[in-house]
Amino acid sequence: MWHAAMWGAVSGSAVLLGSLVAMFFSLPKKVIGFIMAFGTGVLIGAASYELIGEAVRTGGINSTAIGFLSGAAVFTIFDYIVSKKGASHRKRSGTQAAESAGIALFIGTIIDAVPESIMIGASLLEQETVSFLLVVAIFISNIPEGLSSTAGMRKNGYSKTKITVMWLAVLAISTFASWSGFFFLDGASDALMAGISAFAGGGIIAMIASTMMPEAFEESGPITGLVTALGLLASIILNHFA
């Protein structure tokens, strides 16, 4: 049980790490774009192998399809709401991020983090060991989110203390969500587990398409495709040897 919480904290800590880097260092936008592109590739692999593929194998195509479409739809609805409130550029580090509302950025980050963390905890139930591919993928993708969102908050006048407290709250929520995924899904049917896995996978794919890919291409240009492919290759290698 506590292993689930620990790995949820590890993945969630990347947002805080990215935030600290943004507060004390100035990284070139192109570097942030490369990190985002690489994280995109790794997340696509993790969602495909660890969530969607596993859901089809254990619960069948019907549960997977329903869960996948539901996850994508729910993320899109919440993303639309927080975008209207000022978080449409929560993964952006440029002038767009400066226009975003701090609380909306915070809520948007939670929307991204909760389904990912739940599946980290759930993976311990199915495999009796954490999905390292999923943890690595989420960790890598969370770093640029912390970087870019913090840059926007700083431009909005948020103090370093307030920003740190907000990201610590995200870390705590990620930890609790991972623990919840382990505790509440223990004994769940294969069909339910498949639906939840696919739900998380659908949400992640929708998040990648709407927030990560646009930022990556905007900052790193045409080379984004190559860096994303390298990220996907890394996930293939991790999945093979894990």
C-alpha cells in the first residue's frame, strides 16, 4: 500500500522539481520543448502498452473502448472549462503562460496528474510491482509542466513561497491518488480494471494532443518529431527490459 503512495510521490515530485528549476534557473525554451517532446513520446508508449494494451488483454475490447472514449471526453470537458478560466496555456513557458490564471493552472495540473497517479497504484495490484515505464513517463512529462506553469505564475506576480506550496499540494494529491488506486481497486473485476486503465489512457492521449504536442512543436520546431520518436523508442526499450 505504502509502495503505491511512494511511487505516486515520485512521479508527482517532478512538477515540484520543474518548478524549482524555473524559479532559480533560466532554461532556453528550446530545451523545454525538447523535454516536452521526449516526454510526449514516452507517454504515448506508456499509455499504449501499460494502459490501453493491458486493458484489451485483461478486460476485452468493449470495456477498453468505453473507458478510453470516456477518459478522453472527460479530460476534454474539464480541460475546456479550465482553459476558459485561464489555463489553456498551463504547459506554456512564454508570454501565453503569463496570461493564465494561477488557480486555473493549479487545477489544470491536478486534472493531468490524478488519473496518471491512480494507475500507478493500480499497476501494483495487477503486476505486484510498479510499472516503471508508467512512472518514468509521468515523471518526464511533469517536469516541463512544472517549468512552464511556474514561469507563468511568476509573471503573474505569485511569490516563490505560494508557488512552492501549490506544487507541494499537487505532490500530496498525486501521492493520495496513487494510494487510492491501490486501496480502492483491490479486488476489482478485470472488466472494471480494464475500463479504468483505458479511462486513464484516453485522458493521457487527449492531454498529449491538446497541451504537450503544441508546446513541444512551438518551442523546438520540426525536430519535435524526431525527439518524440526517440521518446517512444525509449518507452519500447523500457517496456522490453522491465
